[in-house]
Amino acid sequence: MSTPETEPLRRIHPDIARALREGLDEATIRRVVDRFYAVAREDDVIGPIFLRVVPDENWQAHLDTIVDFWSSMLLGSGRYDGRPMPKHMAIPELVDAHFMRWLALFRRTVEELCPPATAALFVNRSERVGNSFRINIKMRRGEKIIHVAPLQREELA
């Protein structure tokens, strides 16, 4: 039987280690999620999708799930065990413009709320997730993905 003394230390990615030194914690993740999704619901491009797909009575549970997702991804909490792809596949109108807006609003949110290394970590991971989702959606829709380039960053006014 292994004990904490005999188990090898879990390796932490250097980007996560820098963010942890800046104070990345559960409270930071909650602030980012709450602020971002408040803005996203009001956005002209992605807001209507959120309003249609996530009814008001399910909104807090949705936010809690997203906090668990980011906590698992960045802090290794293991709280998220969902499958987000089928839920996104069920939104037929999702196109690159939606992913670009989501990423632009998310980038602006984390850059406003977080210290530099933490913001960079969130941006890097969100861009990976966004590009992965859009490529998987395109593939499952039968689109050719061999020449799909990463999304260009949308600059917000």
C-alpha cells in the first residue's frame, strides 16, 4: 500500500505552477466563470445560444459544472467527469464565429480579472478546448478537417 510519503509527487505543468504562485485557486475560477458567463449571456453573437440551450432554472447548475471543469483542468480537483462534446454537438447553429466570440470574451475576462501567468494559462487552455470542440463538431458533421487552421483571434472593441 502506498502512502503520501512513498507516492511520487504529482508533476505540475510549469504554466500551472506559475499560476498557482500568482494565487490561482477555486475562488479565482469561480470569479472568472461567473463574470464570463454573465457577459456571454448578454452578447449578441453567443448570448442567444446560451439563452436557448440553458434555461434560467438550470443556469446556476451550468455555472457550477463549468467551475468543476476548470477546477479539474487547472487544479486537478477531479470534480468534473462530464462529456461536453455531445452537448455541443446538439447545438446545430454552432460555427466558427461562435467559437471566436466565446474565446475573445473569455480572453478579455481573464485578462481583466487575473494576474498575467494565470490569464495566459486560461487563454491557452480555452483556445485548445475551443479549437478541439470546433474540429470535432466539423468532423462529426461530415466536413473535411484536413486543412482546418486554428481559429484567428477576434479582437473586441
